[in-house]
Amino acid sequence: MKKFYCYSRCSTCKKAKKWLDEHEVVYEQQDLVELPPTKEELLTWISNSDQNLRYFFNTSGQHYRQLGLKDKVAQMSVAEAAELLASDGKLIKRPLMVEGTKVTCGFKEDVYQATWLN
């Protein structure tokens, strides 16, 4: 089952949700801020992704800037990144869509088309 992690006040999440619904993609929705993914889930997704660590971070978010992560993420281990992301859902780039080890962060229509319509 596809899992859609989103934040209700995020306009990008709303666009992605609308797209998923219009394309009749079946998914389970979870609030990214109130109930973020676990460290173990994030470890699995990051380890199985061909994306770099920065891909998973909400680099334009206030929490990211407040913690000064711009210069720290590149030096983090996958375990450190997973622990940090699991501790604060607002640090995760949203929306986060997952099925098994398949993961997308953010919303780009072409990426959703290629990844979630099969």
C-alpha cells in the first residue's frame, strides 16, 4: 500500500494529494508532523535510494535553517540523518510518498507520473 506523508498546511502537499486523487491512486495518508516516519523506516528508504541525503531534507524550512543544517547534512551518516528526520517531521521534504523501498520527496508531476501510476 502506498503511504502519503503530508502536512495539512502545505500547499505542495495539497497539490500532490489533488493529483493523486485525480489519477485514482490508492494510498494511505499520514500526517508528517504529528506522526513522522520512524528512524528505521527512514534508514531503509534512504539506504535503498539513489538520491543523496539532502533530497530527504526540507531545505527551505525554518527548522532546517534554525539548526544550521546546510553545512552539516553532507557530513552526516545515514543513521544520523534518519534519526534527525524521525525526530522532527518538519525537517522532511514533503510530501513524502512511499511504497516498499520506492520513495519520492516533494511533488513534481512528471516524477509522480513515472513513479506512482503503475
